[in-house]
Amino acid sequence: MKKLKVIITGATGMVGEGVLLHCLQSEEIEKVLMINRKSYKFSHPKLRELLVPDFNNLADYSEQLTGFDACFYCAGVSSLGMKEAEYTRITYTTTLNFAKVLYALNPQMIFNFVTGTLTKTNGSQMWQRVKGKTEEDLMAIGFKGQYNFRPGLMKPVAGQRNVKGFFKPVIAVLSILIPNQTLTLHQVGEAMIHTITKGYDKQVLEISDIKTLAI
């Protein structure tokens, strides 16, 4: 079986870091290029880091971005306290600009975007509408496969550094109390790998879909 080469963003956040650590453990992954705005101090034989201060200028780094099977776009910000224009610039505009550069270089790539539970274009909350629009326009780019992950509460991978101390015991309890609304980041990472090796019949993946694809 062909070994996979993937790009991961957001390694300095909890989701991206968890997906990264899972991919580094996976025998299906040969190479990981993490693209960060600031350095993530971690060393592994499979891992390379590319620092890109502004994701809107990704085309400046084209030579390093060809030959990849997938991008797991886990970068993002909370909408808490943000104006809609700024949240849209980061969540929608930057993501679309980033994806279009990768599509031009790797049209057969799978592009996975981490969005959120309850995302919808006609939602009552600003973040729902922005993420919903982002999902829609990513699906229209033309990638070989484009999937939007809507995970809920996620249990971290062992060894993660980018997790709030109070969160670990909380998610441990919630995973028992409300198992249908929780995932592990191992499940998220494995499901992302399976979008390349298996594919899925939906482009928007809710918690139950992610669990199914992770098997």
C-alpha cells in the first residue's frame, strides 16, 4: 500500500496537535508537513515544519507544497469577542485562499476542514454562518475529495501539550456521561486518514460519521 504524505495546519492548537500526533503514530503516513505561523517545537523522523507567517501568502512557498495526498486543515480561532469581519477574514477568507493554492498545486488532493457542530449557513449565530459559508465554498473548489469535520468534545491524545489542564478530567467524565457527543482525537485523526484511503459518502461529517469513518 502506498504510504501517504499529508499537510497539517493548527499543530499549536488542541485539534491540530492531536491529529498530528496520531498521524505520526500511523503506519499509513510516510511524511507530515506541518504549516504553522509560529514554530511548534517537536521532532520526529516523519515530520517537517514550514513557517508561513501569513496563510494568505501560501503561494510564496509553492516549491515545498507539491506531491501531497491530503491537507488536514485544523487551524482556527474562537469567535468569542471577535467582530464578524475579522472572524470572517481568518475563518473564511484565509482558509479559502490557502485551499486554492494547494488545489492549484495538488488537484488530486483530499482537503479536510475542521469546522464545528451546529455549523449552518442560515444559523442564528455569526460563527455558524461563517463556517457554513466556508464549508460550501471549499466543496466547490474541485478537490478530488473535500470533507468538513464537525467534531464535538474531543479527548486529547497522550502527550499533547496544547490542552488546558482543567479540560482533561472534564472530557474524561463527559465521554462517559454523553458518549454520543464526544470523540477522541485518535478517532478524528484516523477518520481523516480514511478520507484518503476509503473515502466517504458525505462531505459534511457529524460526530457519528467521524466515528464510523474511523473504524
